[in-house]
Amino acid sequence: MRPLARLVWLIAGLWLAQAAPAAAASAFGDWSAVVIAGDWHAHSGGPSEAFDNARRDVSRAFEQAGFEPQNLRQFSVRPERYRDTNPAKSDPQGIYDALTDLTAKATGGCLIYFSSHGAPQGVVVDQQLLPPGVLASMLDITCGKRPTVVIISACFSGVFVPALAGANRMVLTAARPDRSSFGCGEADKYPYFDQCVLESMPGATDFATLGRTVQACVATREIREGMKPPSEPQLFIGSALKPLLPLYSLASTAAPKPPGRN
């Protein structure tokens, strides 16, 4: 090989070696994420693993979709039971502190996922209610204007949509503001909604597709099990986030050009 041709070949090889990691980067590699199990009781009051099962497996599914493990924190009411996943203790201050820490380092976007009981006043986080207004303030301070996806698996979780709705946000909830969701009994592996999220993730192209597929999945499951009235999961997608969601692919490792940051 002539010297000039060899030099060109070496330069091209070095360029490809440097470019390959960037090409393989995930669309969510710079996103912050928290996944919270907010209770350990079934609706009967007895013990249930449903919320922690969802917390563990939803976290795994998002990591498989490209979220970096170091940018994802898990929370459990009984963290000492789950040393394999090393969750922190579920409490509002701890969740806020984690979001503060994560969003200072991973600035591309935010994912917040709750699996718990709920009431018309908010979602249960270790025997207390986290109201919509408080969660909205937490996200305003930490996630700000960056792309943000909030998923709340709980009864009455539609109460969060008005407070969290924003141009840069997607909000997916397990139920209408005035409806219960299902599947948090002592023998349930997951709440219905969380199981539908897990079943829908492999075929979802982005979060918008995931939300619509989960809605249909929950409706089908409730009809099959004879659960009434239907929970009717709610989906809100803000006007600024809607055209960006296809860039954040759950099925691809292609990284989009980052939108405006905080």
C-alpha cells in the first residue's frame, strides 16, 4: 500500500472508531429517571409484592430501552428486602433529593414513574399522600423545561394531569380522577396498568405509542376480568413535546439532537 493511501486508511479507521460509540448512544442516555414503589399493602391491607415487582421490572425495561443505570434511581417502602436492586427508601424528600442530584448530571430529559395506591388527593408514598401540586413543584425545580415523562400507576391518578400538564411534558395515569385502577391484591404479581406497561414496551416505538397501547391493554384486561367501572387511563402530551417524542425511540439506540435544555 502506498504511503498516502495507507495514511488515508488509518485516518478513516480512527474516525470510525471514534464515531461508533456516538452512533450507538441511546436516545435516553442523558435522561434522569426515578421509579418509585409507594406502598407494600394490598387493597385488603395484607402484604403485597405487586408495587415492588413493578418497580423492579419497569426499571429493568427502561434500562433495556436505553436509560443508563447510573442515571436511574429506584425507591421502595421496604428497601432492606430488595438488596439485589438496591432501592432507596420511598419518601417525598428522598425522591426530590434524587431528582436534584440526577438532573444536575443527566440533563437530556426526565422520567418519573410511580406504582402505588392513590386517592383523590394524590399518590401514596409510604403512608402519606404526595399531592399533585407538590409533585408539580418538584418537577418544575428539577426537570424544568426539559422533556419530561410522568407515569403514575395508582387509583384516581388522573388528578395529576391538570397540575402536571405542560408543553414539555407527557403524563400517563392508570385511571381517571374519579376511578379506581385494578390489580393490587395480595396474589397479584403486578397491578394491571404496570403489567400492560411491561407487555407494551417491546412493541412501542416511543412514549406516545406506549401510552396508547397501554390504554388499550388495560381496557381489554378489565373487560376480560369483569372489572367495573373501567379505570380509563389518561394520556396527556404537551404541544412542544409531541413532535419530539418520535426522536426519543424506545425501539432504537439512535440518539436525537438534544432540544433546548434548562
